[in-house]
Amino acid sequence: MHVAIVGAGPAGLMAADVLSQRGLAVDVYDAMPSVGRKFLMAGKGGLNITHSEPFAAFVARYDAPDWLAPMLHTFGADSVRQWMADLGVDSFVGTSGRVFPVEMKAAPLLRSWVSALKKRGVKIHTRHVWQGFSEHGALNFTAGGESLNITADAVVLATGGGSWAKLGSDGRWFEFLRQQNVPLAPLCASNGGFVVAWSGFMRALAGLPLKNIVGWVQNEQGDVLAHSQSECVLTDDGVEGGLLYALSRPLREQLVRDGAAALWLDLLPHVALADLTAKLQPSTKQSLVNVWRKAGLDAVRIALIREALPKDDWSNAPRVAQCLKKYRLNINAQRPIDEAISTAGGVMQSALNEHLMLHALKGVFCCGEMLDWDAPTGGYLLTACFASGQHAARGVLDYLGLNDGAA
Ligand SMILES: Cc1cc2nc3c(=O)[nH]c(=O)nc-3n(C[C@H](O)[C@H](O)[C@H](O)COP(=O)(O)OP(=O)(O)OC[C@H]3O[C@@H](n4cnc5c(N)ncnc54)[C@H](O)[C@@H]3O)c2cc1C
């Protein structure tokens, strides 16, 4: 039995892992000159591969928890750690519960993984660009200037989302599946930055962090839709970082609906409003900036006050305190999809059976970020890619009638 996998990222390689362990002939095709480029990029700042929180909290991070729960139940955080250990890569739990390989990078893990796959006979074909399906349903590739059609007993598509195109996942697959009448949700940026129309003096602060803040998104009635305690970084034209990633989805939804969104911030969550108001009282003995600094305001918080309040209000302690405790940041847009850590949207759940096989294309399975689920970064993205890669592979075994153990 022969399976063709398109995409040699975490999801596709995990599907290859499962299928090759069962003795199937597996060919993996990737457009890039080498495999797992986005995975390696994810390891650059420290590969946060999964999260150690309890399962119920873990699965609640996803926007499609019911869909993903069975997959994550079978291959969740503990399985990811065990799988890494089997490949000779130890992991540790950081203070926030996030899990990293001891060496922090993705490269040693990827090297060991690919070597294990090759030992099991998995053939990896790089520089093979999938161009869609031929008239007869074969996979059509271009490679070395030639066009070739490949058939297999089953196909796994694991072509990623639509960001960081230079790493391979350019989202071109979307059009190929649309032509096959596969239900698709538009790809959009997730875990990326947002645009704010800063005044000139704010732009000078680009790169500076806002640490230990609470952010939330609320509806018109003032009900909190989502909140997060984290940090963010000022950019030339807005904000990015963990807080924005956690609130990506409700902000994006507001932007789509209203053309603008509001991010609410408590810039000093550890100080009560009354205490802060007292600390901000102007004094004849010291400058206003000194009063602000003593009250715990750093350069960024001071600049944000200046950005939000007219000068006449700066010595109005209750107003400044109120502004710091409930700061409204007007968001105008998302940064472009190509810059985002991940993309939401993709192959909809309704397009697939419970084994991740497309209703429209018998024997063709999908997994990884190309599926229509979303989560904040922090190990959740990679874990769902691994888990869905495993799930699709088990679906292939089922489809080929091999779930009895015989390949
Ligand atoms: C800067 C950055 C940091 C990140 N940090 C983290 C993190 O710390 N934790 C976390 O959980 N996640 C992180 N991620 C996200 C994570 O890397 C992705 O969610 C994950 O790699 C997606 O896996 P995938 O296998 O679905 O797709 P991908 O990794 O995108 O792999 C898809 C593969 O398919 C190939 N392909 C696409 N189209 C074609 C085609 N037409 N023909 C042939 N091949 C094709 C591509 O070349 C690619 O190799 C980060 C991402 C980025 C960009």
C-alpha cells in the first residue's frame, strides 16, 4: 500500500511517522529545498512545542474544542513529550507551564525525526510543488521544470496555512481545493500584530514592551468576551505580542464586523484604582513625570497617557488613574497575513468525515494548520498539527482496511 503526503511540516511528517510505523510505503513531497522550514522558524525564539496545563484547560484554548478534543486526547501534551523523548530530545516545563525542548531549538528534534523516518523507508521529495489534481484525480506536481502526475492508494494533504510564504506554506492549495468544491473558510491572519494610528512620538517607542498588563475585548454592552494577562510590544504602526495573540480572534471578529476594534487595557493591574489615584496626585515639590514614575509608570505608560488624554487632564489624578485602569486602544486593522505566526480558516470541519477524509475527494485526507481551527500560539498550534497528522494517518489506515494491524 502506498500513501502520498503533500507537505513536510509537523503535520505531514507526523502522518508519515504513523504510516511508516505500520509498514506502508510513504512518499512525502514538499515544495521547498528542505523540510520543516516553518517548524525550524518556530524554534528560533525557543520552540514552545506544547503546554502542560490540564486537558480541559488545554483543549479550551482552541476555537473548535469539540472537533479537536478526540485528536488531542489521543496525542496531547504528554504524548508530544514522550515522542520527543523517544527521538532523544528531552523537554522541560517552563514557569508558565509551557513546554520546550531542553536545547530550545527545533533543529535537533527535526534532524532526529527525519533520520528515523528515512530509516523506516519514508522517501522525502523536496522541490516538488503540488499544483492541484489532474483530470483523473492524480496529484500534479512540478519538479525540476517538469510536470508529473502521482497516484497513490491514499493521499494526505498537510500544506500548512497561508503565512510566511517564503517558508513554503503559501496557501495556494486553497484554490486547488476550491476547484474541487471543498467547503473552505477564508484564510486570515492569527497570532499576528494589529495596526494602531499612533502619533509621531509613539512611533519612537517601537520595540519597547508593555509588561504585566491585562487586556480584554468587550461587546457593546460592556460584557467581556475574552481577556488575558500577558504583555505586548509597541511597533511602528501598532502592537504585537502574546496579549494580542491571545485576543486575536475576538479582535479580528470585531474588525471584520465593524471595520474597527477596541482593545481595553489595565496598564497597572496590581494597583487598585483608589490607590493609584492617590499616588497620582500632583505635588508642588516634584514634576508631574516624577509623580507618574513613582506611581509605577514607565516611559511607555507615560507616552500612552499623553496619547490618550489632552494636556489639561494630565494633572487630574482621577482621570489619569481611570485612563490607566481602563485604557482604550483603537485598532484599525490586522497586520498582513504573511507576517502572522499562523492563519485561521481553511478546510472546514463540514468538508471532512470524522477521520479527516474529504467528502469531496475519496481517499484524500487533510491535517495541520490547513484545517479550519485557530488557537493562540504557545504550543497549541504545534500540538494540534501533530495530533491531526496522527489522526489523519489513522484515518488512512482505516480507509485502507489496515486497522487490524496488517499493512
Ligand atoms: C515565527 C513563527 C513562530 C512560531 N512559533 C510557534 C511556537 O512557538 N509554538 C507553536 O505551537 N507554533 C508556533 N508556530 C506555528 C507552527 O510553526 C505552525 O502552526 C506549524 O508549523 C504548522 O504545521 P503544518 O505542518 O500544518 O504546516 P507547515 O509547517 O506550514 O508545513 C507545510 C508544508 O507544506 C509545504 N507546502 C505548502 N504548499 C505546498 C505545495 N503546493 N506543494 C508542495 N509543498 C507545499 C510547505 O513547504 C511546508 O513545508 C510558529 C510559526 C512562526 C511562523
